[in-house]
Amino acid sequence: MTEFLQTEFPTCALRQPQSQVADEVSREPTDTWRLKVNEQLKDFVRRPLVRNDPGLVQFLERAHSGELSITFDAQVALSRPAVDLINANHPLVRAIAKYYDEKPTLVHPVTAVTVGSATVPTGEYLFLWASVEETGIRAGRTLWAVLVEAGGNGVPDAETSETLLHEMILRGERWDDFEAPPAEFTEQLLTKGIEAIVARHQAYRVSIRRRNNGLVEQRLASLDATYRTKKEERERRLFENRVRGNDRAVTLFEAQLRKLESDFDEATRRVEAQREVSVSWNIEGGGYVRVVPEIQ
């Protein structure tokens, strides 16, 4: 992300408090950064995303002042709700990924990055990231990251892999002296990485079906409760006006009841249609990362 901003939006570079302790004026800890967000960057993020995307809406609201406080640490974001967590699902990261997807010539055929980190043991890893499309009541797109040890073929868990990917986005640098290994070696690691994605996909598909069914039942129960409350109120008022002989009001409430039932049936149909859930994935990119000791 840093390299992209420096190249495409040089006036929007990240900056971090100079002090190694919390800044006494802004009270920002050293694991937050300030990102200048001009109109050009806002337009860049808007273009590939749907207008009502929740992440996009929140990003634009928070960037209204022209500057954004961000972090790559989920714990910091949890304790400081006003700070944007930059991860694979953040609208800026998704917009950058879409940009490179449409202009693959801007990406080196084998991405090689070096990063200081204590998330995984030092060494060399193959990394992959895959886009995951999900249908159902919570349809959307997410990114998964996978790491494979170049030496021992070990595969860190999903959370660890995605944490390292965030660190690579934050402070990764070009691995200038990288030499591509033999194709057969890369193919072996790639197979291992794909196997990890397949296993995660299978487990996720089972859990997402259970979660989706639960959400559908909750939504149906909520619709039914709302429908019954509104129906009872309109039936009560219909009865009162019939007793009074108010024909105009009777006609009005009869029409409202018919529309209420029609709207309920349509809403129920739409929710029931979301019982069908699917999860598909596609590898979007990858490369090699050299992890070196983190500089304190």
C-alpha cells in the first residue's frame, strides 16, 4: 500500500508520530498512522465499489476532514473505534487490488517482498491471496491469505497468514536480491498452498451454511413479528371504523391490509431465496516473502 500511494498518490503518503511513545498532543500511539485523503484518492476508492458498500460509506465519512487515522493492528482498532483498521477487507485495499487486477503489467510476475516481523519465524515463505465470493444473506467478497514455508513446507494458520499479509502491506519492501527458485520447487509449494485453501474452503462452507440458515430464520422471525404487529393494529382500526360506519376509512384500511400482506409475502420470498448459499474462491496473486527480525 505504501508503495502504491507513493507512486500513484504521492501527496497522500502515510506518516507516523515521530515519538516512540504516545504523542502528547494527539494522544495517538505509535501503532497508528495518519493518512492524507484528498478528493482524487476518494474518487479512486469509490470507482470499483458499490455506492452503498458499508466499508466505503464509513471510509468516506471518516475521511471527510481530509485525513484519516489508521492502524494495521486489530487490537488497536478494537480499543479505538475512531481508528480505521487496514486489512484485506478495507475499501482502500480492495480498490488497490482491483487496480492491479485491471493492470497486471504493473505487478512484477513474481512478487518478492521482505518484511521485519515477529508474527512467524524468520525465513522464506511462499504467499498467496485468494478472493472469496459468498452468496446468501450476507453476500460479499473477502480475501484469504496463505503462507507456506519454503524450507519445511509448514503452513501457518489463517490468522497468522493474514496478519503477516497486513504487515507486508504496511512495511514490506522490495526483495532486491531475490532469485526465483526452480519452477518445480515453486509448484510444490503452490500445491501445498492450494491444498490449504481447499481445506479452509471446505470447512468454511459447512460453517457458513449453518450460519446462513440461522440468519435466515432470524430474519423471517423478525419479518413475521413486524407483520403481525402491523396487521393487528390495522385490523383493530378497521373494526373500529366499521362499527362507526366510516366507509371511506374502511376502504382505506382494507387496502392497507392487502398491501401489508403482499409486501410481507414478497419480503419472505426474498429472504427464503437467500437460503441458497455458495462460497467460491480464486487465487488473485502471490509471491515470495523473506521474513527478517523485527526492528524494535
